[in-house]
Amino acid sequence: MIIADRKPLEEIQEMVKSCGKILLVGCKGCVTVCNVGGLKEVQVLASILRIARKKEGRPLEVEEKVLERQCDPEYVEQLRDTYDQYDAVLSMACGVGPQFLSEAYPDQRFFPAVNTKFMGGAVQHGIWEERCAGCGTCIIHFYDGMCPIARCSKSLLHGPCGGSADGKCEVSSDIECIWDKIVRKKMEQDRLEDLRVLRAAKDWRTARDGGPRRSIREELVK
Amino acid sequence: MHLKNRLDVGEFAVLVEMEPPKGIDISSMVFVAEKLRSKVAAVVVPDMTAAVMRMSPLGAAMILQSKGLETVMQVCCRDRNRLALQGDLLSAYAGGISNIMIVDGQDLAFGDHHQAKAVDDIDGEQLARAIKGLCQGRDMAGTELLGAPAFFFGAEFNPGLEGDELEQELERLDRYKDAGAGFFITTPVFDPAVLENLADRLDVRQLNLIPTVMMLKSVGMARYIQRNMPHFHLSDQLIRRLQKASDKTREAVQIAREALAVLREAGFKGAMLAPMGWERKLPEVLV
Ligand code: SF4
Ligand code: SF4
């Protein structure tokens, strides 16, 4: 899923500082699962914003709403009757949400309340980690199911760099060296030979480098 | 005389564009360059035009400098991050290259290494500020340099746009000016009226605006440009002239020569000849 963090409060306050009435809209998709933009978070942010502005003596009216998904025109449509009743709309979905909203309602302003970070999952309660960089041509079968593109700081494809130490990456002791894991697993399974295969320079066109991407499923296109 | 001084005193500056070789054989580049030495103010060395891999402009420009030619080194942000860009700029200055032209660079999809990863760490306007910073003795991280360069740098300008696109282009030009750009080399101009039309928006003669004269190598090329690059404003008349000529090559040389003369007459600070692979014809154009 897509993992995001809420933006610092000051940044959000700065965005809405000229507003008197806003809509705060969450999403029941990924951002609900990673506890950053679901119903609960919408309620919390709404009250923080109200209280802060009340203290300043310039009350801010914040209405709350949570859509099933903000990346789906069908649900985005649910704001049709109300979207123009606000000075701005603050979205707690990933970066896709406010863009779909502003495409549907070009005469309204939409602000992002979260920083969208990566594709990954929860490794323990409250901790999420990156697993995929969306390169468009998955090669993790060469690496026993571990992705060196997303999980090696240098995206190395043939083995660890000289900075790998005690299973940690040279970038930070908080980052595991995925190459340490890949090599260990290959050793355990007696398949270290796999790593002798020279991989051709990657075709990055399927990643962002070929320009913004699109996926077309012919059988579904009417 | 350095390019900047030449522009300052208003002596018409003829620039020529010369692509570095795709390979290590520099003999042809050097051969042409030596013939041009007394005829041009500077050689503009592109940074992998159209994303086609070739010798880097840093190497090629240093070679040309060593042969006694002044160069303008193009820099685009597509292939290098801010460390590599700044590092190459320092190398360039230490190697005698003091003129830089910032270009956007075409997408990798246009070139011959489609699978490559684009860098685009910073954009041209940020690079302009970085160059200014280097000249003030600091790198982008704010660290003091051991000796600061004194670059004379410029950027591209497309005078042939219209409407909103032209407005955006003029704004971009202003931002580059604010960042310290000292000259602007245009996209190819086939009709000088395009420049005159800008006279109420820009002081086209004071600005160090250097129009590009592109060599029309064939009728086919001219037609292609007319069809696909409307902002170059290539007229039917020019195509007909080329069509009618019995010796098309000679006519193309003549057209370029006349275009240079027109710009010189009209009081522009200079012009850049883009030979489009006809580097060997340059000495003829510049007799
Ligand atoms: S190889 Fe590419 S698609 Fe597969 S997990 Fe890694 S980044 Fe994602
Ligand atoms: S230490 Fe490991 S994860 Fe970090 S860059 Fe080197 S190989 Fe990649």
C-alpha cells in the first residue's frame, strides 16, 4: 500500500491561513490503513486546526468528510453538491487524492495535508517500511523476493557495496542492508552462484524515466 | 577578445555550433575549428543534443580551447546531479572555459539510449543560481571554494512562440536575467521579423540576444521544419528558393550567409550558426 506521513501542522496552517471555512476530506484506502488520513485522523486534525485558530481569534470552520477512495472518480463525485461551499479543501489522501479532486473540481483549491512517501507495509505496529519503488519491471525473483531497487540505497544489482557492515547500510544504522540479506539467503540455500549472472543495464523506461505512466487494460476500456 | 567584451563593445559576434564527435576521433572537429579560428568569436559546444550519446562538451570544449578557440559550453541537467554539474563547471573554468550556456536538453526518448534513467536533480533556473553562487565563491551547499570562477553565462530563448506560450517564455527570460544570465541564444530564426515583433517587449539589441541561423541542408529538411516546428517560422518562399536552386548545397550556404548579413545589418549583437552536421561547410559560410 501507499504510505504517507501527516505534514507538519505549521505547514498545513500556512496553507489555510487565509481561509475561513474549509473541508477536510479523508480517504478510506491506504491512508486509513497506515493511520494517517482516515476518519480518526480527519477528526483529530480538524479539531487541532479549529482550536489553534480559535486561539488566534480568527475561528476556522472545518467540515469533515471521508471518501471511500479519492483516487476513484466515482467516489470523488460525492463532493459535487458541496465542494464549492468552502474557501479550500484539504485532502488527507495520498498525493493522488487532491489531484483527482482538483481535476474534478477545477474551480476549487485543493491542498495536501500529508506527505506521500513510498509503497510498503507495516513491519510492526506503527512502523512501515518501503518495499517497492514501482520500477515497472519487477526483477525480485532474481533476488529471492527482495528488491534491491527499492531497498538498496544505491539500487545495486550485483551485490553489496563496500559500505555494508553488520547487516546495516552505510547510509544509516537504521537502514538494513538488503544485500546482506540477499547474500545470506543465497548462501543458506547454496545458490550463491545466482549472483554471478551479469544483469544487463536496466531499462528505466518502465519506471518514471519514460515519462508519466499509464496502464491500459484493453478488455475494460469501453 | 573575450565574448563578453565583444558583446559589451558591440562588435558583431559570430558563434558557431559544433557537435563533439561520437567517438574519440577529434580530427574532423579540430580541422574545421582551426579553419574557423580567425572567423568566429566562439564555438558553442552542445551537451548531447537530442539525448544522443557523444563526447561530453567538457572534453570537446577543452580540446577546442587548447587549439586557441574560445568556447561556450552548453550544460543541461538531464544527465548529471548537482555534484557532477558543479564539479564539471569547476573543471571547465580551470580548463579555460568561461562561457556557459544553460539548455533544457531533450528527453531521453529522443535519443539513442532510451533505457537510461534521467537525472533532473535540479532544473536550469536552479543551475543558473548555482553558477552565480560558484562565481561568488560558494557551492550549492554553501561551502567556500578554493578559488571562484568568473563565468559569463546565458540561456536559450525561443522568440517564435505566440500568445500565452510567448508570455511564459518572456517570463522565463526575465527569471534567467534576474539570476545573472548575460546572453540569450535563440532557437533557429528563419524570419527576422519575428525578432522585430518582440521589439516592444524586449530591447532585442541591448539584451545580448543572439539569433540562431540554422543551415537548411535539403528541401526535405526545410519541409519537415515547416510542418513540425511552426515557431521557427520557415516560409514557403525560402523552401521555393531552395527547390529552384540547381546546386542546393551552394544555395543553402548562400542562404545562411545572407541571414548572417541581415542580422548584422539589423544591429544584433551577434548570431549563431547551427550547421546541423555540415560543420565542414562552415568556412564557406564565413568567407
Ligand atoms: S523490482 Fe521494481 S517492481 Fe519489483 S519490487 Fe523492486 S521496484 Fe518494485
Ligand atoms: S550498504 Fe547495502 S543497502 Fe546500503 S548501499 Fe551498500 S549494498 Fe546497498
